[in-house]
Amino acid sequence: MNGVKVVVVGAGVVGFSSAVCIAEALPGCSVTLVADRFSPDTTSDVAAGILLTLDFPDVPLERQKRWFQDGFDELLPIAQSQHSSEAGVLLTSGCQIFKEAPANKTPYWSDIVLGFRLLSERELKRFPHHTFGQAFTTIKCECNNYLPWLLNRFQKAGGQVQRTKVTDLRELGLRYDIIVNCSGLGSRSLAGDAQVYPVRGQVLQVEAPWLQHFIRDADGDTYIYPGARYVTLGGGRQRGDERPMPDPGESDAILERCCRLEPSLRNSRPVGVVVGLRPGRKHPRVEREVVHMNQHRSVHVVHNYGHGGWGVSLAWGTAVDALKLIKKCLQDTPLPAKL
């Protein structure tokens, strides 16, 4: 294991979670993270950052629950520590509401979040167009803080960072023994994955310090997430849309939908509008493959991308899985680094 060179591609929440996980667990390895964009210029920086997830039909439920559980278990002690503010990892309470009750009223993550319960009839009167709701406490990661905090943690573990644009994983294979691909939307070209597609999301940032609890419509198109500095209003999931600039008409529609759930938002003060392109896929790809460079050299590639809008929620859990795959690579094949 000593002297093995690992490179992580991508500086979003999945990339940095993977890099930290590897560097801390395998101190004998040399771990480098490479990317052309860092916080505050990543898709993760746009994310509202609430730990919440959905069911991926093609992923065993046990694995999905483990991903979410691992992330929650990693972040909860941070949220309850003196590092909470610096790390941007906060506890947040609120509700998720449904126009019609779902078939499964108690999701698989209900025993992972804190204080899960169903809304009472009295509480639901606040939302006349909804008939069912869930209340719970979860975690919010504010990535403008969380990503720099992870960067510092990675460097303390001996990790190195390089700002460069990667156009071909094979080029990295000439200098590193194991490649961890966390390139998100970039995996369309880097991994040749035609299943990856952009999912555009636009959110508003407003000042409304009187709001303390989140509200999320279960359709995913409308949410109100109070944070440390501002309240995030969303959202939208526009598949295949790669427009990077805000749409004023969409901003008006988002504010109107959110005001129906929380009328006091009409008194909020605008702070900003941001757009992110999520790396959509039918489910996250967390697996390994061997790439043959030439007849004398092969390189292990561990893929960890395609989280869609659930990157913050699942990043640490899939990073733990990626670490397990790296350990298998080390067990299966002796990997002397070749320059």
C-alpha cells in the first residue's frame, strides 16, 4: 500500500468527500485531488444541501440506506460540535408535505433522521392544498463553508490539490495507480457515459431571518430552506437543460410557489439567484473497472458520480463505498507506481 498513488478527479462534494475518506483511511497512499473548478464555483455550491433522498429503483434498498446512514452518521457529530458554524454543517427541522399521501408513509430513512413523525391535522391546515406531511430534523450542509472545510481536512491528512482540467483519464493513468472519477457531469466525456445528463436547477437566496423551519413540497419543485446567512427558495429540475444563466421568469415562478406555502416571504429581501447543473443519471455509479493503458500497464478506475440532486445527501456514503473498492484494488493487484 505504501507509495501507491491515488488521484481523485472532481472538487465538488462527492470528490472532496472521497478524497478525505481515502486520505484519512489510507495514510500510506499518496492522494491528489485534481479539478479545474473549486468552491465557490462548483455545482455543489449551488445546492441547498439538505440531507434527504429518494428511492433509486435499480439500487438495492439496503445499499441506499447504508449510503444515507453513513453520511448522516458522519455529519451529525460535526453539526453538534464547535466546528458546526465553520464547517457549515447545521441541524435543521421542518416538514415535507404531499398533495396526496404516498404509498409508503414511512420512508426507509425515517429511522435515520431525528424525531420523524407525521403531521397532525391541525398542522396540515396551514397547507390547504396538501393532505399529508412528515416532520423531522435533518442536516444542512452549506457548501460555501463545507467544501473549504473539507479541503483543509484533506490537506491535514496529507492530501495534495492541483488545479487543472482533465480531458482524458488515460493521461492520469500514466502518473497514478488508481483513479477515482468523481467528475459528475464531466463523466459524459471522461467515462464515455451516455446515461449522464444535466438537470438544471435555479434557486433564489433571500433574507428572511424570521423563518426557522424548512418546508419542502414532496414533488421536489418547491422548497424553502433557511440557512445561516439566507433562505434558499427553489427549485426546478429541468432535464437536458444546460442554460447557465438565471431565468427571470423562473425566479418569479419560484417566489410565487414558495409564497403560497409561506406568505411572509413576500416581505423577504432578495440576495441572489444561482443556477447549477446537476449530474443526472438513473442511479449513482459506484463501481470499479480496469483500464488497459498498453500491454504493460493497467490502471484501476473507481467511479463515483451520477448523484443528481442528492450529492450532499449521499456523498459520504458513496465515498465509503469507493474506499472499499480501492481496498479491493489494493488486495487484488500489486500496484507499484510507475512514472
